[in-house]
Amino acid sequence: MLDRRAYYAEVKELENDFDSYIRALDGIVFNNSAQVFFEVVFIKYLGDNNTKKMSVAVWNSEKNLRNFKRMLFKNKVFYRHVKDKENVYVAVTPKTRKINFIWLDDIKKENLTSEQLKYFTLIETSPNNYQAWARFDDFYDVREVQVVKKYLIKQLGADPAASGIIQPMRLPGFYNYKPNAVGHLVKVYKEAEKKLPFLALLKKAKRRNVKSPGKKVINPLTLWDKLKIKLTKVTSEKQGEKIVTEIKVDKNVVDQHYVFRLIKAGYSKSEILNYLKTVRPDIEDKHKFGDYFERTYLKAKLYALMNPGDYYYENRFISELIRENCPADKKIVDFLREKVQGLS
């Protein structure tokens, strides 16, 4: 049986700081909480810096803030966190294609001017290291929000690896536990005073032209293997007394990134096809190789046209575009071709 008195006494400091976070978050997303879902994620560090996701609790955000806190207590989140040294995160998932907030990871306070600081709620995750939340003046399409987020990451020196819209963020009121280190209490450093002017930022982001390295710099004969290494996923999981490591690479994903990078570098469709056959000799063994290449090329071309300032391909947005807009009776290749022609 859980000793309730000991439980509440043990987490009192965490609960107080969590309340300050709730107040800060209220002005960012909770006042429009019917538009999003929340997942509370628990992660505990194992030996050798390996991590293991312990569990996930999904909270339907149509409920109010009091119910959110009640859910955390019902699941003994505070108690589990202190007892097992679990890191606690929250992931915000939009229910629709539009959201009204943004967050940046691993940002330094000195990278922001006094005026820029007014737009962000800063969450201190470790000494002199912050996550930054900001709210827009309205709801906007997630694809445009992605463009603005990448622009802000570059401008403010945030972590480029955390460029996704849906990613876990540390939940203030809980400790940041790392292997062989004392936990750091994650807390609200300051709250935002203004809303970000989204349309003005989007205009600046689209105006910024990230230059392609060009044919003279990129080497198509070595690029595929470099991308393969970069896109290889390594996962570790504890099974009994052993840590089992699994290495996976999806060649189709590597092909997609490869074709996109060559498009950005200015290579023609026929040049890309010839290089792809050279660097991946087994590709012509694929069933309906012609259709496969055409679909891969059109996806990459469409993403390049939709995101002219981007140099990194993200298939998720193209996949969602197809899923939400391609009629059931139309071939995906024909749908992509029409979209490319419309933007060319």
C-alpha cells in the first residue's frame, strides 16, 4: 500500500513547481486544448547510456487543467518519478492540421535579445540550458509551422535535431535524471509576454534561400552510402540480463533522401536515374522499378517545390498530403505529377 502522507510530502516541491508550469502552459496551448492530445512519457536511463521507454499515458485534452493534474496523481506519476528516477516528458499532438504554438530545444538564453525573450516561455532543463515555448497569434497549418520552426532553430541556435512538430518535451516539476549524475529540477524560468507574429516569420523564412551545394561540391557516387549511414537506426532494449541492439536501415528511405539531395543540387531526372542505378545496383530488381523511381522522384520534387528553403527531406508531410488529398480512385503517381506540374 502507498503511504499517502509520505507520498504527498515527498513530491511537494515537485507539485509546487508543476503548478507554475501549468500556469505558463495555460496561455500557450491549454486555452485551446480541444485542438490537441497530450501524452505523458516516462523514460528511465539504463546502463551505458541506453534508454528504455517505460510507459505512456494519453490524456484527452478536452478535459481541463485540474483533470490533467488529477490524471498525473491517479497514475502516481510524481511518486514513480521520485522512486524510480524516471524522466517525465509531455508530447503534444495536434488533432487537426493546424496548431498555435511552437517549441525549441537546447536553447541558450544569451542567444536571445531582450525583445526576443518577450515571446518565449523558457523552461530550464539543466544549468543554463532551456526549452523555449511560444504561442502564435492564431492557428496555422503544421507544414507552415514546420518552416517557421526550422527558421527559428537556425536564427536562435536551437537544436536542429528537434525540428519535428510532435516531440516529447521535458515536463517542469520533475527532475532531469542522467546516468551517474544528480538530477536537475526542470522548472519555468520565465513566462512569455507576447505572441509570435507568425505571418511575418513565415515571410522571412520563405525569403531565406538555403543555397544548394551544387554539382561541383556534391558527389553522387558517395552520397548514397553516406546517407545510408546517417539514416541507419540503432535501438537497444534490455531483455533479461542482456542489452539487445538492433540495427535497421530502410533502403527506400535512403533512395528518397538521395533523389531529393540530387534534385536540390541541380541534377536532371535522367542524371539522377543513372546515378541511382550506379550506386545501388540491386535497385532494378525491384518489382515495377520504373513506377518506383517515378514515385520516388515526384515525392522528392514536390517536397523541394513546397519547401524551397529546405535542404533536408521529410517524408511525413508528403505522406500526409497523399493520405488526405489523393482520391481513392486516382493513382498516387498521377496525383503527385499533377501537384508538381501545378507548382512548377
